[in-house]
Amino acid sequence: MASVSDTEDGWATLYEISASSDDESSEEGLEQSTSDLQSRVDALLEKMDLLQLQIRLKNGSIQSLTGRLEVLETVDRKVAQLQPDVFAMQDAFQDTEIQNKVCKSSINVLADIVKSVEDNAKRLEQGNPDRIGIEGEIAEVHSRLDAAQIDKKGLQSQIRLNKGSVRSLERRLNALETNRVDALEASVERVERENHELFEREYDRISAAESDVRALGEATYDRYSQAIDRVTCLEANVERLEQDAKDRIDGGLAVAEFQSKVEAIEDDRKLLQSQIRLNKGSMVSLAGRVKGLESSVEHHREEKNRVDSLESDMEDLIQVTLQRVKRENKARMDNLELQNQALQDALGQTQRIIEGLHIGIQTALGQINTDLSGLKQRVEMLESSKRDGDSVYTITTSMQENRFRNLEARVDGLQSNGYPHPNNQYLNVPYGTAYFVPSYVNNSVRR
């Protein structure tokens, strides 16, 4: 590099020194801008990795929601397993209704029996002594009453069992519904909270990435403009130097030294132009990478929107499932309450019918006992009448025998006196003679 004394005025050489220093500073600035752009690109790549990690976290949350849906399906299967118990309760309720109908039919049969007993009592009042049939009917009434009591006890035990099973089923359904609703609400709240936090963090990171990309683009554009300005200035300096060289050649200066300086400056200019072309290529590649980052950010945004829509769909599905489960459980509980109420009504009606039947049977038994006591008195009276008739028959028979002996004696006397009886082969019985012939028919005496 020439000193001040090498030229006549020294101004051009100082300008050349300043131009060369500007070239060196521009090269350093371009290298610094390239390193800054590379660091920014690395930072954007790291942010893109973070966004991919967030997407994986979103996928993990989706998988957790899928697991929760599987838990809901498991709860639905448990509810489906409980449905046979509900159906068994309905069958038991139908069996209870059938037993109630059987009890009503047995009550009607017992009412018919009581009516027949009353008819028999009326016949006893008229003098029919069929005590064996009455006692058999009374024994049958007692057996039917015992069977009705046994059916009543069995029905009461069945009703108690049905009540116990209904209560246990209600407790199980309430516990299952409470646990399921609590778990679903807690899961929904936790998922909403996690999604909200992830959305905020992702939004902040995407905003920071966008601001970094924007700042990088602005800085790149500024540095590119500065490099263009510097190249333009260098070209102007080269043109000025060429003009000065022409002037100096015309003025008779040392052509060789100046030509070497001009060639050095021309080499520097070519080097700067090659560096500018390289910087342009790096700027183009950086612009392509920035566009790729923008497209990846847009892709991540679309992925985030898809995840958000999927989360909203999952939340809607969870809400619909919760509402459906609540409606089904409410319908089942209402059905169980109606069945329990119908069971209680049937039990009360059966109890009232059995109590009325018991009262009617007790009244009929009292009436039958009264009729039996009257029948016993009538039988005793008939037996006393029979004994009196037997004594009268004995007396009458002895009197008839005496009369026959007297008649035979008279006949014998008449025959011995020569007056035979007109019909001596037969015994003529005088008209008007009474004979008492005992005949035991239906435990009575007939004259």
C-alpha cells in the first residue's frame, strides 16, 4: 500500500486506504450477518423441534382421551352386566304379580269353601247330620288356611328379598353413576386445563417464532441493502479511480505502479462481487429456509387446529355420553321406583286381602263351631229319642207276644170245643192292631 509521499497530493491514496478499510469492514459484516442468520436458523429449527414435541404431547393427550373413552366403554359394559339383575328384578316382580293372582284365586276358592261351609251349616240347621263331611271340609279349610299362611310368608320373604336386591342395586347404580360422573368431570377438567396450558405455551412459542422470523427477514433485508449500497459505492470508487488513473496516465505518472494498484483494486472488486453473489445465494437459501419454516409453522397451526377440533369432538362425545348415561340411569331408577311402589301396593293389597280372609275364616269357623254345637245337641236329642223308641218297642213287643199267646190259647180253646176257626191255617189279625217295627235308616226311627 502506498504512503502519502508516494504521490503528489496524497488525497487519492488516503481515499484508497479508506476504501480498502470499508471493504474489509463489509466483509466482516457479511460474515457476521451470515453467522447471525445461521444462529437464527438454528433457533428456528429448535423451535420447530419444540413444536413437534408439542404435537407429540397433543397426540399423547388424544391417546389419554381415547383411554378415558375406553374406561367409559368399560363402565357401559358394567352397566350392561347390571342389566340382567334389573331384568331379574322385573321377572321377580312379575312372579310376585303371578303369586298375587294365585293368592287371589286361592282366596276366591276359600271364599267358595266358606260359602259351601255356610250352606252346610244351613243344611245342618235343617237336620242333615253329615258330620263327617263337615269335619272334612273344616279340615280342608284349615289346610287351605295354613297353605295361605305359608304362601303369605313366602310372598313376604320374596318381597323382602326383592326390596333388599332393589336397595343393593340402587346403591350400586348410585355409586357407579357418582364415580363415573366424578371421574369424567375430573378428566374433562384436567384435559381442558392441560389443553389450555399447552395452547397458551404453543401460542407464545409460535408468536415468538413469527417475531423472530420477521426480525430475521428485516435484518436480512437491511444487511442485503447495506451490502448493495457498499458494492455500489465500491463500483463508484473504482470508476473514480479509473478516471483518476486515466488522468494520471495522461499526466505522465508512473503507469506500472498505478496499474498494479488498479489491478489489485479490480481483484478486490471481483472478490467483493463473488462474495456478493455468494451472499445472494445464501440469502436465497435463507429465504427458502424461511419459507420452509413458515410452511412448517402453518402446518403446525393446521395440526393444532385439527387437535383442537378433535378435542372439541371428544368433549362433545364425553358430554353426550354423560347425558345419555344420566338419562339411562334416571330411567332405570324411575323404573325401579315404580316397580318398588307397585310391589309395595301389591304387598299392601295382599296383606289386606289375607287379613280380610283371616277375619272371614275366623268368623266362619266360629259360626261352624256354633252350628256343630247345635248339631251335637240335636244328635243327643235324637239319640235320647232313639233310646225312648227302643224302650217303647221292647214294651210293645212284650205286649204283642202276650196278646199272641192269649190269641193262640183262645184258638186252641175254640178248636177243642168243636168250633174251628174259619181259616185255621192262618192267623187272623184283628183290624186296627198297631205294630212298632224299628228301622234304623239315616240314624232315625220310622213308625
